[in-house]
Amino acid sequence: GEIFGILRQMLETFESNLSAAQKEELANQKAYEELKAAKEEEIAAGQAQADTKTGELADTDEKNAQAKVDVEDTKASLSADEQFLMMLKEKCAMTDKEWEERQKTRQLEMEAVSQALAVLSGDDAHDLFTRTFNPSFLQIEGSDRREAAAKVLSTVADKVHNPRLATLAYQVKLDAFTRVKKAIDDMIAQLLKEKDDEI
């Protein structure tokens, strides 16, 4: 009986120890599972963060490459714009120079026409016409006047290379004064119109 008592007590102790060990094992198993789940979550979060950072790096690299292309394009555009500006300044300078030349030419033409008109319609010409009404003498004096007017027009026409003035000089030599005066008046009107159009 005493041996059974010892054995029973040992059985109870073993069962109690087994139960405690199983409970401890279950608690340890549960703690391990919880720790494992937490670590797996941390690993997943770290992986997700690494993927996000990799994506951001790729975006940043792409934006950087695009920015470099934009800088090159902008530099090329700036260079083209600067060349266009230089060309435009040269063209403006040439246009200004041509404008000044045209103004000088128009002024010379108008002065020549005014001088010719003054020769033809001045008081001296009128007095000469009144004093020398003899048709044969008038022909000689009138011819001299026409020759002087034609010479003035021809000189200026040669100087400014103007075919219209040259034509007018030729008409002065050949035509009667009334047609010449009309041609001069028409030419003055035309020159004034061209001057207004150019302005």
C-alpha cells in the first residue's frame, strides 16, 4: 500500500508537471506565433516601403532625365531665338538705311522738279515770253529754257538713277511747256503720294 501511495503521488506530480509543462508549451507556442506574425508584418511593411522607395527612385530618375532634355531643348530654343534677334536687328538696320536713302532720293527728286518748275514758270520766263513774242525768236529762247530745265532734270536723274526723271527731262526737250508742266505736276503729286505711303 505504501508503494501504491508513493506511485500515486508520483503520478499526480507527473500529471501536474505535465499539465503545467503543456500549459507553458501552449503559452510559448502562442507567444511564438504572435512574435512570428509581428515579424512577418514588419518584413511585409519593410518590403512595401522598399518597393515604394524603388518606385520613387525610378520616378525621380525619369523626371531628372526629362529635366535634362528640357534644359537642352530650352538652350537650343534660346540659341535659335538669339540668332533670330540678331538677324532681325540687322534687317531693321538695313531697312532704316534703305529708308534714309529713299528719303534722300525723294528729296533730291522733289528739289529737281521744283527747280525745273521754277525755271519754266518763273517771272523771268514769263517776262521773256512777253518780250519775245516773235514766234521765230520765241522758238530759240524757249528752246534755251527747255534745255536748261532738261539739263537740271537729267543731272538729278543720273545722280539718283531714276528713269522717271530721265523720261521727264527728255519730254522737256521735246514737248511744249503745257505738257511738261502737267507732267511735272503729276510727278510732284506722285512723289508726295509715295512719300505718304512710305511714312
